[in-house]
Amino acid sequence: MLTDIITVHLNVIFCGINPGLKSSNDGHHFSGKSNRFWKVLHQSGFTPYEVEATNDTSILDFGLGLTTAVARATSRADELSKEEFDNALGTFKAKITEYQPQYVAFLGKAAYKAFSKKKEILWGLQAEDFCGAKVWVLPNTSGLNRGFSLADLIFYYSSFYQAVKNSQNQS
């Protein structure tokens, strides 16, 4: 079981689809060697240095948190069933309502598609809020996601970082 890294009123809660087996065994988010999350987070501007997975709780210092849509660990996200997403929705809604982040960033389209019941989703800011949080959908940083290069990921995450930064400047 992978523990959420979360507190109230964060700028962003990043929501992975579900824990990978290595992350679940290690007890640290995105600890798989091929996962590019920590590198992308840093290179897109969210953190001033590349956080090590073993220090994942330090992202709270930057106004960021981590959770997963579904708690069950798998080697591949496509091993999850529609029912697992359906069963996880209530818990996820309660979590976002309780912690009230400014943004929820879904990493990959699968969880947001399942939770929103939408068939087509574009990358980026979504039209509807989710339990009071703005929603942004980003490509998944898993090494299994070969459709996005490191540069592509950094582009999408940098765009999101700029939106978060701009909304803070307006507050």
C-alpha cells in the first residue's frame, strides 16, 4: 500500500492512476527506475531540484501532493478494471473535498476518463472543476508510456506549471 502525501490547501495534488509494484513495495511514489516523474517535475519548474523518490514527502514543502486514483498496485495500469475505478471514485471525491487543493492533476487520461465518464479528453485544463479543484490532465511519466519523450513531458508539465504560477499571481 502506498501512502498519500497530502495536506490541506495544496497548490496541486498530482494523481497517478495507481501505484506500480516497485513503488508499492518501496513505499515511495514513482520509485521505478524508468519513471520520469521526479525529473519532469524538476525540469518543468515545480521543484528547485530533482527530488529523490525516497524523499517524496518533501514535495509538501513546494505546495504539492501525491495520491493515486486506485490504491491497488499493478505492474501496468491497464490491469485495472472499470469496477476498480468506479469503486474508487467515492473515496477520491471525499479526499479532494477534504483537502481542497487548487488543482488536481491527473497523470494520464485513464483515471479522469473513468471518474468524469467522458469519452474524449484533451491534454491540459478541463472545463469542469472536480470537487472544487481545477482539473489538469497530463501525460503519464511511466517508462511504459513511450508515446511521450522527456522533452514532450517537460513541455506539458511546464505549461501546467505556468498556469499554476499565473493563478497564484492573480490571487
